[in-house]
Amino acid sequence: MMVVRPIQAEDHAALRELARKTGPGFTSLQDNDQQVAAKMETALAAYNPDSIPQEALYLFVMEDTDTGEVVGICGIEAAVGLSDPWYNYRVGTLVHASRELNVYNQVNTLTISNDHTGYSELCTLFLSPEARHSKNGALLSKSRFMFMAEFPQRFNEYLIAEMRGYSDDKGVSPFWEGLGRHFFSLDFAEADKLSSMDKVFIAELMPKNTIYTNLLPKAAQDAIGKTHEATTPARKLLESEGMRYTGYIDIFDGGPTLVSRSNDIRAIQESRYVKAHIIDNQPEGGRYLVSTTDFRDFRCCMTALELVGNHVVGLPQEVADALKICEGNTVRVVPLSSGRRF
């Protein structure tokens, strides 16, 4: 059984191994010892129940309870852009018109923006290829909403998620080649790596004026707001929960930024408390997310459940063991997907 839980110090080697698998364009978890060590240190410091820092990185791992292997990672930044500037491009429209010449042209533009400063961010979602089955990706991604629902005071009213932008099978980003390379004189992978460690150089080198997209190569224009093939399922999943593309893109690869009010996320809005009743049988039917109410030992699983009574659900012993709960404990539950009710 798969369980999502907060990262622990002994997960360092597993996190390093996951970082080796992410590939170009995955800014928040790269094949870099220094970045992985810094991310681990920051995440461990976040799980302090005695304080609510403005900036905190909550990292979670997905563990296979049968083998003890860590197969996935996901995270939430409590707030972005407070210490280091948070950049993206806002896609806009300018109209160039002349009645005398009978000319009317709409031109898309890109303007550097810090509009999402202070927003919470869903980040660092990665699942090992061998574990991409049985709705594990949905569990890994949506478990974060259960944590946010349980501890809303730790997060902003608004939530964003940056989707990895399009690159070809050689890892080349046409958006970067058509725009960023002219100002940075770096390969995409190198610039992306540097941005994950220090964003100051972005402000120093990025163009400050509005960019007309029709002056970019066609391949770069087509990549604006386009999601990497491997990230498309994650985008669809977040959109099914209520997040939307509103015209903001990554400055490096042109990938879309999804936005929502936190309380408008379906899993947050519809989740509820119930009492757990441990049962011997394996229930049938649709799957639910079930999470604990603990902070430092938060845990989330995916399972079918049995409606026992008013605000009481039957959970298999295997699920209870994975969640580390006992008979009568309070848990939070929500249907895995929209369109399903208790």
C-alpha cells in the first residue's frame, strides 16, 4: 500500500535518487547534491509545530509500505517571493490599429511580473516511472490538499502551480531558444539549474521592457503556455480540482502557471471529518483519500471505504496500519475524484 507522509532525515538518499530521475526543466528537484541537501534541510525545519513561519517548504514522500521504498515526492511552499523575487511572464494583448489605413492587429505580449508574490505554491511533484499506475499520481498530488485543509493557517488564500513547459525529446526548450538564450547566453539546462539556486541573476539579465511575441520564432510562440508531455497528466489533475491557467508562464520554458483560491479547490472544500471503524473485509467501490489530523506525523492513503453510520466509515486494517490510527480515531476523507459524494 502507498502512503504519503512528511519527509524525514533518513529519506535523504531516496530524495537524491529521485532527483537523478527528474530530467531537464524540473527546476525544483535537480540532479544536484547541493540543491537536494538544501531542500532537505529547509523541509525538515518546516515541521515545527510551535511556529508558523511565513516561508516554509513542506515536503512529502510516497512510501510503499510493503517494501519501505520511497517512490515519489511532492511539496507545498507556504509563500513564494518574500525573500527571493518570484518571476514569471504575464501574457497580454496590445492592439495596433489605424482607421485611415484600415489596419487592426492584436499582438500578444510578455511582461515580466511579480504578481504572485506571497502565494502558496504546489511544487516538486515527481513519481518514479515504475510507480506510475493505480492512481498513485492522483494520491501523491492531492494528498497536499488534505494537508492544506487540515492546516489552513499555514498557507495563503491563493495557490499556484507551475507546470513544466514543452521541450523536445532532446530536452531542448523552443521558448528558451527563441527568447531566453539571447539574454542569458546559457543552455536551458544550465540556466534552469542556476535559477533553482539563486534568482538574482534573473533580474540582472532579463529584459525589462514588454516583448512582442510575434517577433519570436514560430516554435517559441507555439510553446507559450504549453505543458511538457510528462507533465500533462498532472495539469489535467489540478484543473479537475479547480486550478486554471490565467495567462502567466514560466520565464524559462514558457510553461503555464495554474492559479486558484485555496478554498475553491474541490478536495479542500469537500473534505470532512469522520470516525474510523476498523473492518476485516476489503470494501468495494470508488476510492477516497483518507488522511490523519497530525501535523508532524501527517499521513494520507487512498482506499475504498464502507459507510458504517453517521460520520463513521469502515477502513481495512491495512489502511489503519498505514495511517497509524486506531478504532475511533478522527480522520479526514474526500472522494478521490470529482462527481462522487458520500
